[in-house]
Amino acid sequence: MPRTATIHRKTNETDITVELNLDGGPYSNKTGVGFFDHMLDHVAKHGRFGLNVKAKGDYHIDDHHTVEDVGIVLGQALEKALGDKKGIERFGFASVPMDETLARVTVDLSGRAAVVFNVQFPPEGTKIGSFDTQLVREFLTAFANAARFNCHVEVTTGINHHHIAEAIFKALGRALRQAVSVTGTEIPSTKGIL
């Protein structure tokens, strides 16, 4: 049975469609926020997901609504694609270096949302190009809340803003790849439900 989902969400601020295939496929992410597209490409590439995101947002205000709402829609797609979660690994962990930066991401597809974000972007500047570094946390929070999973992010070393963000998104992709992998036949919980 294919583990896919297509979700469309339109509000007064954004219009977003996400197509997700947990078992692979091409990726193409066009959100109107260039650096964010690059980060979503990393999640798809390192998670080995098929991922197509199309978004239009109120960019004349800023990129916040677009990035946050993509997180919501991607989270809804992840939850739908996982179905009853029977046989999944459930937990995933990745430690990813990028030059001077080391990012660790741990996820639990538990059915409960929680985000712990132990990341300090260096104080000199808060932008990567036009992308506000605060939006990394906003995206992860929206994504984890909508998909109902635990997401712990820690950056132990890092100076370059681009490297920090990229290592986080690569680690997120790899951690999710492990967590969604089908390695059994039962729900991975003593409760019998996730």
C-alpha cells in the first residue's frame, strides 16, 4: 500500500499544496522563499522522500506565514501518509556535520507533539540572505505540531548561519527516514496505538 498524501490548504495568507511519498520519488519545492526551498530539498534528499511543495504567500509582509503554513501542511501530509503507523520504526536519530557545525535531530512519531530546540544562531545578523533564522524553529514547531511527533534539535557547534540551518534540515530528513522505515508488522507501542 503506497504511503502517500496530498494536502491542500488555502487561507487569507497562504495557498499551499504538499505531495508527499514516504517511499521515494522526485522532489520539487517552490515556496517563493528561496533558502527555504533549498532546506526542503535537503529534507527530501536525505530522507529519500518524494516531496513536492507549491506555495504562494503574503511575501509583501514577510516569509513567516508561508514557512509556518508549509510546516502545518507538511505535518498533515506526514500524518496522513503514515496511516496507522503499523510496523514503523517510530524513533529516528541523526547527527550531521557541515563543516564547523554539528546538528543532532531526534524524532519520535508518538502521536504527541513536542519540540525542544537547543540552537543558538550567532548574534551577528539574523538573516541568511532574506531568510530570517527564527523561521527554522517556527517551521519545526508547526511541522511537529501538525504531524504530532516529538522533535529534539541540538546544535553543539556552529558559526555560520547557513551551515547551522542546513545541518538541521539534513539531520531532520535522515531522522525521519529512520523513523518512518517499516521494520515490523505491529504498532510500535505498548498502548497498541500511536
